[in-house]
Amino acid sequence: MSRSLKKGPFADPSLLKKIEQLKGQSKNQSSVLGHVVQQSFQVLLVLRLLFTMVASTFRYISKMIWLVTNSESLFQLVLSVDMLVVMIRRQESKE
């Protein structure tokens, strides 16, 4: 036999209490899960930023090391070219 529309659906109060408890548990679980996901995302962002900073610092340091190690040979090359120019000018002035 069906229940009348005026009275509305029937639910035992003990069942309603259990449903409310389950809703509360699922909210707690989802909020904990959401918090864990948010923290994990923040950690990933920090790691990405850290990796980017380390990579750019490495590129900068490697360029500086290359300049320092090659600057002496570059300086010697410039000196030798200057010396050649001076020698050529002397030769031209003698002729």
C-alpha cells in the first residue's frame, strides 16, 4: 500500500540519523582528500620553480665558467691580431 502525498515519504529516524552520519564522513574524507591534493599540487609547483631556478643558475654559471676559461685564449688571440696589424703597418711604412 502506498503512502499518501499529503504525508510525504516515510523514513525511519534511525535511518535518517545513519544517512547524516555517512554524509558527514564523506565530507570529512573529501575535505581531507582535497587538502592532500592541494598540498601535493603546491609541492609540485615549488619543485617546478626550484628546478627552473637551478637550471637557469646552471646555465649562467656554465657561461661564466666558459668565459673565464676561454678569456685568456681570447685575449691572446686579440693580442696576436694587434701585433700582426702593427707588423703590417711597419712593413707598409718601410716600403
